[in-house]
Amino acid sequence: MNVTTIIELENKEVEKMTGAKLVFTQEHIDENIVETCVECLKFEGSNQCIDTDDAMQMVFDKLKLEGTIPENVQEFSFQMPSCERIKKDVYNESDMPQKVIITFMS
């Protein structure tokens, strides 16, 4: 029997573990709807972006070191935050999607 574990992380937790900020992109679906997704993570004070795959591997490895994820788990999947919403003139940080999901089987 396989057991699937889901770990839900706040954006701030992922940013703290990676030392990088989530960079969101917005795509206009139609005149009034905008889809917001994570493009990459950017190290503070730098223009260097790291790919979401690499960033989530860093998070996975740190969670294994902490013992949150068992040492024998080698594979995982993740889901970055995204959403569709009504378009408005100004967006702030609280408007951005806030959950990153990691799943693994043991």
C-alpha cells in the first residue's frame, strides 16, 4: 500500500527556505480576468532567477533534513500557486496566490 502525504506551505515559508522571492507573472485571459502564476524565484538583491524545479528541490531537501519528509523518500511532486481573478488596477502582495503544495508517496 502506498500512502500519499501532502505538505502545504505558505509562500513566505518557501521564500525563507530558498532565500529567494516568488516572482509572479500575469496573463490576461480576457478584458476582465487575469491569471497569476509563479514564473521563478529571485534571490534578493540580485537579478538571478532560479527555476521553480530547482527551488522546490531545495525545499524538499530542507524538509528531509528537518525530518518532515522521511529520509527514504526520493521522488516528489509540487504545485505552485496560480489563480484566475477579476482584473483590477493595482495588485499588492496579499492579492497573490499563497499556497505551495508538495506531495510524496511512502
